[in-house]
Amino acid sequence: MTIPSLDLKAQYDTIKAEIDEAIRTVIDRTDFILGKTVTALEERIAAYCGVKYAVGLNSGTDALFASLKALGITKGDEVITTPFSFIATAEVITLLEARPVFVDIDPKTFNLDPTKIAERITKKTKAIIPVHLYGQPADMQPILDIAAKHNLPIIEDAAQAFGAEYNQKKTGSLGTVGCFSFFPSKNLGAYGDGGMIVTNQKNIADYVCMWRAHGSSKKYYSEFVGDNSRLDTIQAAILSVKLKYLDRWNEARAQKAKTYDQLLNRVGVVTPYADPRVKHIYHQYTVKTPDRDKLAAWLTTNDIETKVYYPLPLHQQPALSYLGYQAGDFPVTEQACQEVLSLPIYPELTADQQQKVIKTITDFYRQP
Ligand SMILES: *Cc1c(COP(=O)(O)O)cnc(C)c1O
């Protein structure tokens, strides 16, 4: 029996009746586009995050794109972000013909290194996008200080960090706009694509609300060119069920992370550093080792699935080669790409499964 890196079926089995009922209710009402299910979820998520507004969208990528649009980012602008993320973070900047300006990461947290941001700010800089990678918030206070000093908005890419906290504040509520993804593998995952922005600024919420419906707030009357990017109503119904369980699930992940920490620390891998000011939600449990590829192969041989997030930094992606970055530009990120390995972690991972993962890793380091 393979131990998968994530088991969505095991989770569905625990909430099947409620999920099936929620889906049926939407179909019975034939209320398929937006409607009260989406509005209710938006209100609950705004309250959960401690912000005034939330707007449901088609994906996390669209949440990032719409945020940049709402902030007026346009051709020739520069946006500071991390090269150690999913492509979407930089892609949305380039879609607007703006330029992603990368800043290397902190080797302990894998998040933006705040001490390296100021030197990259120019007259063209228009925003900063910190990513809360693996479910751990970036070190936001120094980033907020730099942003305030230069009068720059912050867009949090909180796609992997729904429910995580920094100094007791939820991710998404720390910057100007927060972006979430409900991609199925995220901690709060839909059964398809989905995303959301959260913000305290009414003008941003209003803009995104219109943008997701062709730039209109009145049917067949468009004020600006937008898109079709509404959060699907069936997905909103599913997310409303799952949101009730999210804190428990995140807590179960944190417990499993603690078990990994205790038993893997002595073995030979570097276990994840958790900043004491944050609540880490362990979207991924990512260890570091120079033997990464051999360890991953050994785990595969022993029927344990692992993942590498990410094997290639954004500045070395063929799609972004036109930016002119080179190998060696961001050494901390490049080394992380060689050394990180994400182990199975999810609320339904059993104690036996986890012990097998730990034993298999221990055995790897005991080999002659
Ligand atoms: C998942 C993810 C996204 C994109 O979300 P989608 O819903 O798949 O569009 C953006 N940034 C990060 C860091 C992600 O992990």
C-alpha cells in the first residue's frame, strides 16, 4: 500500500454526507452562478480572516491577477516577489506587461528575505508580493515597514496559507489585499478550481467584484474590460462545508509536523523552521538535505510518495527567460530547489503511515 503525499479521498469519506447534500442543494435550486451560497461563503471568510470584504473568484491565479489590476499595475511597472514559488505568482505580473523583480529567500523559512528588499526598490516599483510558502507566513513586519516607507501596496500570495497567522493575525489580512487558492490540494481545497481575495479596502473589493463579471455591476453594462472569473457556486457549497473543519484539520497537520520534528531531527535531514511569531498550517512538511534525490528515490522504492516544491526557480523558468535573469542570481533559492523534499502530510495520515515514513527515512541514513 503506497502512502500518498495527500489523500483527498480519505478526507471526502469523513464528510461525504454533508458534501453530497451541499452539492444537491445547489442543483435543486438551480442557482448556479454566484447567488447566496457564494455571498455567504464570502461573508464567512471575511469574518474568519478579520477583514471587511471577500470576493470569490475562479482561481488563486485570478485572485493575484485581479489584485494587481485593482491596484493599477500596468506596463513598465515593477513588482517585487520571490523566485521560490509557483509560476502563477510571477505570471500574473508578466500578463500585465509589468516586470517581476525577484528577491532571494531566507534559507530557514523559504520565504522572502526582508533584508534584501530595499536594495531592489526603484522609482518603477509599484507593489510587493510576499508568498507564505508551505503554509508559513512570510516575515511580514519588516516587509510592511518597507512598504509603508515607500508607499507601496502589499499583495499577499496566501494560496498555501489559509488559516495561518502572523502575530495573531490571519494571513490575507496583513497586507493591502490577500489572495487565496482553493485548488483541491490546498488546505482549504475545493473539488475543482477556485480562489478569493480579501481586503479592507472597499475600492479594491468593488473593482474585483466587477472585474469577475466583465467589468460590470449592472447586467449588460460594462464600465471596464474585465473577465469571467466567478467562484463556482457548487464549489462554494463544498468550501462552506469544509471551512467548518479547517481549524481542526490544520491542527491535525501541526500535530503530525511535531511528530516528524521530534523523530527526524536527529536523523540527518533539516526539519522545517517554524518562526515563533507564526501559526504554521503545514500545507507542506518540507525537509532539506543534500541527499534529496537519493532519499526521494529510496522513499519511492518503499512506496512512499514525496514531492519537490519547486525543482526550478522562477528566474530560471523558460517562460520567464526574457527577463534576463541567470543561474547564480539567487543562490539561496537555487540551493533550496536542489535540497527540499515534501513528505506526506494531511489530517488523515494515520500514525502507522507516519511511523513508516519516519522509519524509512531513518533506515536510509543508517545504510552503509
Ligand atoms: C496554488 C498556488 C497559486 C495558484 O492558485 P490556483 O488556484 O491554482 O490558480 C498561486 N500561488 C501559490 C504560491 C500557489 O501555491
